[in-house]
Amino acid sequence: MRKRLASLLMAWVLFVSMFGMGQLAQAEVTTEDALSESISTIVQEKLSGANVSIAIMDRMTGEVVYDYNGDTPIKPASNMKLITTAAALDVLGEDYRFKTSLYTSGKLSNGVLKGDVYLQGQGDPTLMEEDLRQFAQALKAKGIQTIDGRIVGDDKWFDDDLLTPGIWANDESYYYAAPISALTTSPNADYDSGTIIIDVNGSAIGNAPTVKATPHLGDLEIVNQAQTVAAGQSNTITIERSYRTNEIVISGNLPIDKTKREWVTMQHPTTHTLTMFQAILEQEGIEYKKHKFFRAATPKSANLISVKESMPLNELLIPYMKLSNNGIADILVKTMGKVKGNHGSTKAGLKVMEQYGKSINLDMTDWKFEDGSGMSHANSVSGFAINDLLLKVQQEDWFDIYFKSLPVAAHPDRMVGGTLRNRLKDPLTSGNVYAKTGSLTGVSTLSGYIEGSNGEQYIFSVLVQDKSGAVSVIDEIVTVMARNL
């Protein structure tokens, strides 16, 4: 009798277990169907005519959860920084610091340096006006009152190609297309290297507006063709550096109660830095007689006076990735080329990035790139390829640093939320999406990590090409992911 009861009980448990598992499987199918149907509807209705690649995988197992043209190559825009940053952490290391060094040659007699002063750069994007002032003060502390020689910029750490291949002519004036030199300066703590900030303010009606350059005009020249007009009139002011010149042209009308700010690129960061340095030397009471600047390598016999080091790479990643700083990305590419292959060029750096990808078993035939920032329209990668990268970097010792550098959805702090601070504010996504944004003309992308409503973690990539104004649609798709995962 007991055996019969035990058999009946076992059969009942098995029946209940099978029935429950069937319900669970049905629930999973229903959830996946809802996710697929919702995303497909959004793509068909709001991204008609666009090229789209969407991929979602389980963050722990790598299992594909959703695929909409997941293997279709798309222009990644700044999603390219995901592989640039991973390679930089691996090749350079999280403690890597950029250096700028001050040297002198010749002899000092009665306050006169009968020799040259060298500024030797290694691509430091954090070099600022106050650092140049400290260099000037270091010379003054040595007793130098007059430089009877040359002021030389040593930018030989990098090659002479200041712009990556994908920079268009009409982009060259703007901060996102800044030239890359081994000796460069930044106007602020965002480290927008190779740029200065121009502020224009209305003056008396009918007169030209006032102009302020931060930190220093350097070798640039202002051509102010603008006019201050009455309040309420149209604001048509433009601030641009004329193509391949040192002239910043300000034109149009500025209402008296309005202002305009623009980040403008230097034509050549090295000569601009040297011009700034001379002005600071004069402010510190050091005379420079030649009034001409030179570019050359620092001789081995030169005397080291002072060294400025940047913050370590793990700290620099915050402004770089949170704010999607193109200049820092392309500096990192050239630096990897120099450190790994002894050639500070974009081409050499991209080769290092490719080698890194292969080292973690990425299929690098899925990646096409000609820069590290994502500015080039010749770059392409699929959603699956980005997912694979984001899956494999989790095994790296530096992954926590990498993850922390990603913008956080709807976080109001600029150095936390970054380019996502005003996006994905739905409670389902706010604080639950860590992802890299990307934007080019006709291109919008977002890839990273997301927590679903089930509490599980996922990797996702949404790449949209040949469609303007797709950012809000991408956010809608990501919100659907959070709701249905």
C-alpha cells in the first residue's frame, strides 16, 4: 500500500512539475514574441527606409535574445570608441599618463639663455594654460630673464597628419574635428584639445559685438564682421575658422540681449601652443627676442627643466567617454601606434586596435574603421560584432573602469550621465542603462548594458543609418527592451 501511495505521489509531482515548466516556457515565448513584435513595429513605422541593426544577448551567457539584422554592417559613429577604449586600456594600461617636458640648451649668463627652449609633447590632451605658466615659472626660477635663441615645439611623437581621413572640410572649424598634434592645449577641464572658446556678446546697437577668446587667441586672428542689433531681432551670428587659415570669422546679427559661444579649432596646435607660451613668458617677465617659432626634435644633450604629467588614463576616461571626446579618442589611437609600433600615426594605431580585437577572439572582418573616434563615414560594424566586444571585455581586469566610463541613462550629473543625462528618463531605463551614444549626419547609435524588468542583465546594440532624427526612436526601442526583458 505504501509503495502504491509513493508511486501515485511521484506521478503527481512529475505531472505538476511538467505542467509548471510548460507554463514557464509559454511565458518565455510570450515575452520574446512581445519584444520582437514591439521592436519590429517601431522599426517599420518609424525607421522606414533606414538601415538598422539591432542585437541583444544575455550578458552572462552570450546567448542571443533578439536579432533584427544583427549582422548588418552600419556606420557606428562614436560607438567606435567602445573598441578604441578597450584597446587603449589593454595596450597602454589604466595607469598610463601623457607627458609634456620642458628642456633648454646652450648656456645661461647674466640672466640671458644663449640657447633654445624646447616644449616636447607626447599628445597630452590635458595640457592647459596654467601648465604653460608653470613652465615659464620654472625657467624664471633658473634665473632666465631673456631667451636669446629659439622657442621650439617638439611634436615628433606623432606624425604630421593632423586630421583623420574621415574629416570633411566643413567640419574642420568645430571641436569634434580638432586637429591632432603631439603638442596641443585644451581650453577647459573637458579637455577639448586643439580648440579655443570664443564668446561673443552684444555691445551698443549698430556696433560690432565684443569678443573674448579662452584661454588665449594664440596665432589665430579675429575677423569681426558681425553687428549688434536690437532685442527681439533674429540671431544670425556665426563663428567659424575659415578653411585652412588662422582667421576666425564672426558674422551675422547678434541681438543686444543675446550671447554666442563656440569652440573653434586651431589650424595647427603646435604653433598655437608656442604662441601662447611666448605670451605667458612675457607676462612672467621673460623676453624672447626672435618672435618666430620652430618645430624640431629635442636634442639628447638638452637639459630637462620640468615635466608635466596628465592624470592616469583611468581618470581621463571619464570626461573622454562620458562626453564622447573625439580628440582624446584619436590621440589614444596615435599613442597606441607610438607605444606599440614606434610610429605615432592613425594607421599604426588602428593596426594595434585590430591586433587587440584578434587577441580576444573578435572576428575583425566585421570591423571596418579608419579612425578611433567614429567621425569617419567609412567606418562600419554590426550590432552582433559590438555585442561580442561588450561580452568579451567583461573578462578583462580593467572592465570595472571601462564600465564606469559609460554614460548612465538619465543621471543628471554631467560626469556620470554624460551624453545620456537627458535621455531614457522612463523609470524602466533611468539608471539601468550604461551605454555609448553615437551621432553623425544620418546616423544614430547606442550600445551597452541594460537591466531588464526581470532583474537580469543584457548587452544590446541599436545602430541606425540613413535616417535623421532617430535618437528618440532608439530610446523608444531601448525602453521596450527594458519592459519586455
